[in-house]
Amino acid sequence: MAMVKTVSITLPPDLLVKAQELAQREHRTMSELFREALRHYMAGDSQWNSLVTRTRAKGRALGITREVDVERLSDEYRRDKKR
């Protein structure tokens, strides 16, 4: 079996109650609930970084290097859409 470590966290009472209710509804232990939440949080961070990397590359390919470029393109798009 994998080695595990016990950690202690503090939660505001209302958040604790919500977590307990969710764990009970999903037939999970609190440990399972928090492990899953941490996995989702960590995956979301890597997904966000991937999205930022892709959009920055696309922006560079389109010649967007500054915030004013984004504003200009947004204004142009809105003008063209009105026509």
C-alpha cells in the first residue's frame, strides 16, 4: 500500500458543514473529497497555464504584443460587426 501522511486543515464552520454534506451525499470520506478537490485544483492550474501559453503564441502570430493591440482589434471587430 502507498505511504500516506496525515495533514490537518482549518475551515470556517459553514464551509466544513458544506463539505460534510457533500461527502455524505457522494458517499465519500472527507479525505477522499479533499484529495479529489486538490486534484481538480492542480489540474485546473495546468490547464490554465496551457491556455495562456497557446493564446500568447496565437497573439504573437497575429502581431498582438501590447494591450493597446487588443483594444484596437476589439474596436475594429465591433465596428465591422455593426456594418
